[in-house]
Amino acid sequence: DTEVTQTPKHLVMGMTNKKSLKCEQHMGHRAMYWYKQKAKKPPELMFVYSYEKLSINESVPSRFSPECPNSSLLNLHLHALQPEDSALYLCASSQAFNLGGSYTQYFGPGTRLTVL
Amino acid sequence: TQLLEQSPQFLSIQEGENLTVYCNSSSVFSSLQWYRQEPGEGPVLLVTVVTGGEVKKLKRLTFQFGDARKDSSLHITAAQPGDTGLYLCAGEDTGTASKLTFGTGTRLQVTL
């Protein structure tokens, strides 16, 4: 099973709302990622978690707050977003970095976020 | 900064034609992945290539990793409408296992 699931599929929110995106995988992967993808562009890395600890933050604004409550779950909390934050948000997972070999990333279907 | 250039950026062909997509860089990657993405969906992994010179086949798709692990190609034989989508190559950074460098993307449209 190489499935990563994401909820919700679509989300529309106002600039004053607080919402959360959720991601789940059951492949035993210990690295999980958040990406942002704008139309007709490749995905841009936002955050990386390794063994439930934040290991990379690509200078993402604080209105995006990631959380990894356990090895299978990854959340992205959203607050006071701007219209330019509208995009497809992708979650991915891979095996842990200290195991050697290739760290192929498996992506979820994404959450289409619209900020009004 | 590592860059991956894909060519062509856009390709429109008829069913049954063959095509090749290229993914080129001046940097060395420890591995390279190819993904296909449909509008509004996440990228779906097609293949991972790891060894320089490696060739992998997936039905009508043939993937090759360059000898120096700086470039890759995807060849599709007898394209079908179901092959339509955005093809992305992504190189794994040799220094940081957690980072992928994505290519610029090739948008393929196959018509009947």
C-alpha cells in the first residue's frame, strides 16, 4: 500500500478563519512533507518532519503552522491567510533518512485551498 | 542551487505517436523520480532510478538515468489519451536526503 490520504479535498476560507489540513499514511514512513503548488508550477517544499520532529522549514510565514502528532499523521494549521496563499497543498511521505538508499516520496491527492 | 530543466515544456501529439521527454541538470543526483500529475491531483510516482546508466521499463514507458546521474529521459511508445498529464522529474539531493529538486514540467496532451 503506497497511499497517502489528505482531507479535505477542497477548502474555501476567509482571511480571518482558522482551518487545518490533514494528511495520513500507513506505510511506516518516518519522514513527512508539506508542499505548496501554484497552477502550472512544480511543487515547492514548505516543511519536512523526520521522526515526528520538524527538520526543515523553508522560511514559510508563521500563518502556516505544521504539526506531526504521531508517525502516521501530519497537520497544517492555517490562520489569517492571504488570497495569494490559494494553491494546491500536497503532503508526501518517505522512508526515514538514516536508513540509506533512495528516499522516494509518495504524494497525497492534495487539498485545493481558496482564500477569499 | 540545483536546477532541473525539462524539455519540451509542452507537447501535443496524436494517439499512436512516440515521444521523449528530457530532464537535464549540471548537478549530480543520488536518485531521480518521475511523476505524472493530473489537474487538481497529487503527483503519482512512475519510477525511481538510482544507478547511473540504469534503464527501467513500465509497459510503454522507458526511463533512463544518465551515466553521470545528471540527466534522465522518459520515452513513451504508442502514446494513448490516458497518457495525458503533467510529467515531472525530481532529483534527490545528494547532500540532503529530504529535499527533491523538481523539474520545470512537461505538459503532454494526446489526442485521438
